[in-house]
Amino acid sequence: MSDLSPGLEWVRHRGIGALAERMGVRFTEFTAEHSVATMPVEGNTQPVGLMHGGAYVVLGESMGSMAANYHAGPGRLAVGLDINATHTGSARSGLVTATCTALHLGRSVAVHEIVIVDEAGRRCSTVRITNLIKDLSTQG
């Protein structure tokens, strides 16, 4: 029997995708409503040594999409419709920690906000993602 929560067990079984794995994303909490993940700054920087803005977006999209798919349930698929990010700080080292919170969990749309902070707790980026939820039988 696993010591993982049902949500983290689902993440382990499903996987997080090759890009998120390559970037070092690690989930520590996971439900459709609330999840937490970390990602190292090292290896995810721009040429001047700051965390790349696109890395924040990859982290946010990975978290929001995973949460929307967990909410969707069996036989359904969540796909991204819109994502935006506002970068307000720059991590230079260590880990960033992201907290994903559901803003709306409906039958056809899920919206999540992801707040990413550095090790000192300073907000570096705020990402919002909207996912469309569809039945797999309607996928073309």
C-alpha cells in the first residue's frame, strides 16, 4: 500500500510529462482544488542567471493542467484554452515553490491560479490558466 495521498498517487501513475520532468518539477501536494510543487532554478535560467519567465509558465501550466485533468475524471480530458503570467520577481538560486489554487471547477471549464515564490517567500510570478474539459469520446 502506498503512503501517498490519492492525488499524489494519481500524479505518480499518470506522470507529469517529459518537459516538466526535464525541468525538475516535483509535486508535494495534489488535489484538483489545491496543489504545491517545486522546481529548481538551476538549469531553468536565462543567460543572465535569472529564472526564465517561460520556466514559470511551464510550471504553472503543468500544475493547472494536471489539476484540471484530475477534476475532469475518467473518460474526460482537460486541454488548455488560455494562459497568462505576470512576472514580478526573479529567482536566482535554490528552488521556487508554486501553489496552485482552483478559481473555478465546472463541468466544461476549470480555472486555476498559480503563485510562484522564491525561497525567501517573495512572489516571482502569478500564472492563470483556463482549461476546457471535454469527453474523450468527442475528441477528433
